Amino acid sequence: MILVKGKVVECVGDEMMAIIWEKIKYKLILPYVDFGKNLEVFDLTLENRVIYGDEIVLDAAKAIKEAGVGIKCATITPDEKKCEEIGKVLRSPNHIIREYLGGIILREPVICENIPKIIKSWVNPIYIARHAYAGNKDVHEMCIEGKGQLKLSFVDEISGVQTEKIIAEETKDGVIGATFIEEYAIRAFARGSMEFAVEKCLPLFLSTKSTILKNYDGLYQRVFQEVYENEFKSRFEERGIFYNFILIDAMVAKAMKSKGGFVWAMKNYDGDVQSDFVSQGFGSLGLTSSYLMTDDKKVIQTEACHGTVKNHFKKYLRGEPTSTNPIASIFAWTKALAHRGQLDKNEELVKFTEIVEKVCIATIESGCMTKDLAAALKNNEFESMTENDYLTTFEFLDKIAQNLRSCMILPKMNI
Ligand SMILES: NC(=O)C1=CN([C@@H]2O[C@H](COP(=O)(O)OP(=O)(O)OC[C@H]3O[C@@H](n4cnc5c(N)ncnc54)[C@H](OP(=O)(O)O)[C@@H]3O)[C@@H](O)[C@H]2O)C=CC1
Ligand SMILES: O=C(O)CCC(=O)C(=O)O
Ligand SMILES: [Mn+2]
């Protein structure tokens, strides 16, 4: 057994991914890894959040910060209807954790040679560097009833001077939203994105809509340029890579016709939307790994890029076979344990995570896969697919477990 020497925080989640999460843990991790007392589990299922509120998520975030390593299963973010049903307004657990930890979310596709990309020109990976908080996903909302003037105001803590801006002389019955970002946070995001581009030795693009949001998005553009000129230019040039700002709409088109092979930095909301687009373009949402890294690089929280896959869970509840891809969630475990291993100089643990990742890719490349990937092989023409084309969720997980077992018994086997 491989001993884990430092603390790992595990956050349990919801629906289809919760079912898969448990299988990953018990079939792929625990047979080889001994956490001793080093695994702290937080139950972030919706049921538990209904009982304990969002505070339990904040507790998990604090524990992750202290441990330096967190692994999170996808969780339900209840919409308005669901909040009514449960009688409680609960926030997104991801949002709470990201707001607390801050930092950057890095997303990358798991490349399997036999899985064709939907966007055929993408021969190289596209990495997303997403600001983990603020922006459109962090809007403070307020519903207004009646008619009146709307203004923004800021009161200086020291001088007490109030700066005001009238948003609308007269508005009525609707909703308003306000968001903000501090310059230091953008600076840290710029540094994180640039470090990542240097590490990957790939060009970096930042895209925002700074022609419209001249101040908000403009600040991202200005800070990135400044950080690049003052801190990164020579390191980029030594590696033959570059940094460029491109307006987000034009960048979407440029990305689509590119060959891939770049890091794409975006604000929180833009990065969320484009992650699903890029993931699907590379074959499936189930093939994108994701982790949050704090600005000081001390803490990592891993996850899959996708959600709880509600559609598939409904089928599972009806007793129908499902074929849900576990790869991104398996990589959440491996990326987190690899970080733990690096922190503790635990080479055995790091090696184990490399083996698990290789086994996953080798299993898919041997032709065993879930329906999303089999569909990619068939140009997503679902009508022409039969059950013989793919494995069910549990058959696929068993196949990976079986392949992992042979590799762990014969560690020198070249997979
Ligand atoms: N990190 C997190 O915790 C996240 C949580 N969420 C939450 O998850 C819940 C469900 O959200 P939903 O909109 O369904 O988004 P999902 O990302 O869970 O799924 C959307 C669709 O993408 C496909 N898909 C996603 N992941 C996989 C996979 N691993 N294998 C195969 N296909 C996959 C499925 O398509 P098809 O049905 O065509 O097979 C699925 O219906 C919501 O409560 C949402 O708030 C959402 C995103 C992130
Ligand atoms: O927190 C949520 O509700 C969604 C998160 C999400 O979509 C993401 O992290 O990509
Ligand atoms: Mn998303």
C-alpha cells in the first residue's frame, strides 16, 4: 500500500457523479492508497447542504486551504425552482469554495489518440486559464419594485468621501446587479496565466470585451499587458512564445479555426462557458480535467469540468443502463494525489497517479470506452449506434480497475 503522508480533503457530491465517485474511490484508489487518518471527508450532497446550509461548504473550503489539497465531486447548484422545493436558497458550492480560496482554474483536455476531435483542426490541446471568481458569476443582485433613481456609490474608508455614479435617472420594477474586482486579484491572475503558459511553453491569449466594458475588462487588458512587459516578456521570448490580447468574440472564431496549442485566459464567466465548448470540441465534457490553484500556488482543488450529469442520473434511477464518462473525475483524484505527493516528496504516490492516468488513456485507446466517446468515433450520429459500440458506466470502470490491477501487479509493464 502507498501511504499518504499529508492531509487530503474529499468533497462528496451529487447525482450520477456521486455514484461514479464512490466507485472510483473504492475500485481505483483505496485498493492501493492508504490514507490512514489523512483523508478528511466533507459531505456536500444537496441533502446535507439542506440540513447544514452553505456553512458546511465554507468549512470544506477552510479545510482545503489548511490541507493544501482538495478533491471535489460535482454538486447540484439548485436553481430557483429547486430552492423553493427544498425551502432554502443555497449557493453554488463551487462558487463558495472559489470565492474563499481565490486563484485560477486551469482546464485541459485528456488526449486519447483514437478519439477524433469534433473540431478537426484542433491537433494540439487548448488550455483554459479561468479567473476563479468575480465577474458575471459574482453579481450581487437586487430586485427592485417601484420607480426611482439608481446609483452606484463608494465610500472611502479613511476620508469618508463618497463617490457616486448615477446609473439611471429613472428605472422601475426589475433587477439590478453589481460586481467588482480588485486590481491585485487581476495581477495575480495574470501572473498565474503567464506562469502556466511558460510551464506549457505555449502562447497565451487573454480575451475580454474591453471595447464595451472599458473599465472592468479594460483593467484586465491593462494589467495583463503590464505584467507581461515587466515580468514575463523575456521568459516568453526565450521560449519562442508570445502574449496577445484579442477581443473575446474574435478570439472564439480564431480558436475554432486554430490548430490549438495555446493557453486561453478568460474572466470567470467567459471561462466557464468556453470550457464546455472547448471540452466538447476535443471530444467530450468527460475528457477535461480541471483544478483550482491559489495565487500563492500552495493549494490545489481538483474536480471535473462538467456537472452532475443529471440526465444520466435520471436514467440510472429508472434502472436503465447508463454510459457516463468517469475520466475527468478520475483525473480529479490523480491530480490532487499527485500534488499531495509533490508536497510530501512522496514519489511512490506521484508514480501511482501517473500509472492511473496512463491506464485510463490506454484503456480508451484499446477501444473500451463510454458512449460519449464512442459517439465521437461515429461523428456523433447517435442513430447509427448500438449497445455493442460502448461499455456501460460500470463496465468501463471495471475495465479500468482490471487494467490498473495488472499494472500494479506488474509495475514494470510498459503501458
Ligand atoms: N463542478 C460542478 O460541481 C458543476 C456542477 N454543475 C451542476 O450539475 C448539475 C447538472 O448540470 P447539467 O446542466 O446537466 O450539466 P452537466 O455538465 O452535468 O451535463 C451536461 C451534459 O453533458 C454531457 N456530459 C457531461 N458530463 C459527461 C460525462 N462525464 N459523460 C458523458 N456525458 C457527459 C451529457 O450529455 P448527454 O445528456 O447528451 O449525454 C450531459 O447531459 C446542475 O445542478 C449544475 O448546476 C454543473 C457544472 C459544474
Ligand atoms: O458552480 C456551478 O454551478 C457551475 C460550475 C461550473 O459550471 C464550472 O465550474 O464549470
Ligand atoms: Mn461549467
